[in-house]
Amino acid sequence: MDGGLVEAIFAAITVGDQQALELCMASATIATVLEFETIYGESPLHLCVKLGGVSQLGLVRCLLATGLVDFDQGDSEGQTVLEYVHMNEDLELLEGLINVETECLDNVTACYKMMKHNSLDLFKLFLSIKKIGEDEMFKSIASALVKLNVKNFVLSEDLNIFVLWMLSDYGFRNLSGDWPGTKIPSEWKQHIGVIGECWRVIIVKYDTRMYGDVDDQLLHRLHVIHNYLYFLKHKQFLSHLPMQEVVFCVAMFISVFKNSAQFNDYRLVINKCLVIDMLRMVYRQLQLIKNHLETVEKELTEIIKETEDLDTSTKDRLIEKILDKIKSITFANKDHWIEETTKKIKTAQAMNRDALIKDMAKKIKSSDRTELSKEIQAIDEANKVHFIEEIRKRDLRVTHPQNVANRMMAGWKKGKKTDMIVAEIVSEESFNLKPLLRVEGHNYEKSFLIGLTSCLTYARLNCSFIW
């Protein structure tokens, strides 16, 4: 090792010679920096700040540019540069160092780096220096917090409370109130899609049959899977799967690593191989269920269109019958009314034929209206029967065909689009999907999931003092 280079770096720092320091650092390696720390008891960056103060920020930039030192390094007492300066209450130097660390960085990265110092005072000072706009601040802190969570970085209690308060305060003032959007009934497909993306990463990198190869990326992917399984667990078409136990299992596995002191007992019943085997089965089931329900959507769409065609022809005949009766009745502006109604008949679509019939019925006798009402009821009943028969005939595994038929009729009469009616039915109705647990004639997955349910139920009961 070239001891002369280490001495030259020390000399350049002590006299504040930036040009000499740049020449020395051009030849330095990580080994040089480690030897410097061994000899002088601290890194070149710490020494530079302690000796030079605010006048030597140029030297600080020179050292940081090499990538061999950074603001995360601690001295012999474990203090970072910023912690040391903060403890010595040199506000001018502290502000200068914060500017050096965050210059040329985007707001998200700057927030991330400052939050990593885990000091509420330093973070507040950073915010006062940068003066980022409120909207941008919300986005930056939220993104930085996500990055820290992915890396399992634990914030100090006071800093964590402060950043959560900032986010919730902004959210209360700017994001609360009546939600203007609409519910997307088919979003369960997106949830399964996200789970699939995470699972494909896990299966490639972590399906090793080993227990110890757990890192931040695996925990992050499992955390995402947990969140989206939580969104799905109350779906009726998943009622045959132990979704509650699956969510619980993944949550406990993550907690074992993120908060081992509180959840250490769960190591006895939950490990990486069990979690991956469980998710393998659940993912396979989700794909089978998704494929089946997409087939159900196509079949229900066909049934609705067939019924619409039958209903249209039947109600067209009924409209003609009513119009003939109206033509035999005398009332004011009769010719104009018939002309306008005839135009409506020609342009009427299936969803507004009922409204047209109701409007026309106002012109006929009350006795005829009673008879007309019975005919409409008979048509609707025939449509419902057709719905139920088709649902059963096509073996869609619908648990309650009559409920589905009622929803189809109700949505139809409200003028909803067919794809929206079908999406709502599939999302909210129950289906008998237990046969999908049978794979190639064997109930492997069913047996596994039953065993898993028993195992985790036992875990929850026996570790209830933790839960």
C-alpha cells in the first residue's frame, strides 16, 4: 500500500489545497480510504469538515466526486458528517453540507437521502432550505417513503410521525371529499395481473428450495402480493380458497423480518419455502379462475344479446298493436303525436323500448293499460326464464342463476351497457369454482390448501398473544 498517497491526502486536507487533493484522489482506491481511516481514525470527509469548516466545501465536493466517500459513513464514534456538525450547532456549515449533498438531485432522491439520515431536525432544515412546492413536496416525500419501505429502512419514531403527518395533512386538505370517480367492476383482473408480475420475478430468482435467501426485493414483492390479495380476499368467486389464511401467512412472514422481536415465534410455522409453495398454488388457482370468468363474461354477453333480439321482436309487435289502438282514438294533436311517435319507433333501441311503451300507454284506455301491463310482465318473465335456462345450459358454474338473471334484467332496464352489466355480475356474484382445484384428476391443490388452512389456523390460535 502506498503510504505516501495517504499522507499526501492528509496534507492536502489540512492545508486546504483543493488542486493537490484532486490529484491525490485521482490515484486513490477504496483501499486507500480504508488505510486513511485506520491511520487517522476517520474518513477523509470527516477530517475535511472538522478541520476546514464552511470554507472547505470545495474539498468536500472534490472528495464526494470520487465516489469513495459519502455522507452515510460514520466516524470512530459512529457519527455521520451531518450528525457531527449538527451536534456542534454550526448552522452555516450544516446548511452548506446539505446543499452539497442534495445539489443536482431531483426532489425525490433529495428527500430520500435526507430521510436516510434519520434525524427530524436535519430533515426540517432540509425542507426550509429547499423550499419545495406543496404538491411536489407531497409527491417527493411519498415516493421517498416508498423507497425506504422497499429497502426495509426503519425511520426513527419522531421522523416517521412527522412525514406521515405531512402526508396526511396534505391529503386532508387536497385529496379528501366526495370521490368523483366510478367503481371499476373488472379491477380484480388488474389485481391478479399485478400478483402475476410479482410472482414471475419470485419464481425465477427465489424458488431455490432454500430457506435463507431472503432479501429486500423478495420482501417487497411479497408485500405487493399481500396488498393485492387483500383487495381480492372478499370476492365471492374466491370463497372456496383460504384467502384470509394466505394473506395472514404472507403478512406474518414479512413481519418476521421487519419486526423480528415481536413476531419471532412465527418462524416455527412459516418459512420461505412454505410461502412460495402456497403462492404457487394460489397463483395457479387465480389464473384458472380468471380464465374461467373471462369465458363466463363472453357467454353472458352472448345470452344478453340473444335475449335482446328476442325481446326486440316481441316488443316491436306489442308497439304496433298499441299504435293501432291509438289510431282508433280521438285526442288533440293526434296526427302530430302519431308522426312523432312513429319517428321514435324507428330509432328506438332495445334499452328504451320499455320507456316508449310506457309513454304510448298513456293514450289508451285504462282497461287496455291493465292488459298491456300483463303482456309486458309476461315478456319480462319469458326473458328471465330464457336467461336462467341459458345460464344452466352453458354450465357457467353460477351458484344462483336467478340472481344473475335478475341483475341482467335490472341493468338492462336501467339502460346500462352490456359489458358493464356483465362485469358487475362477474365481480359480485358467487360461482362454484371448487372443481378447478382438481388438477389432472388429482386434488393436489385442494389437499395442500386444506393442510395450509389447518396449519395457519393452529398458528393463529397458539400465537394469539402476539396477534
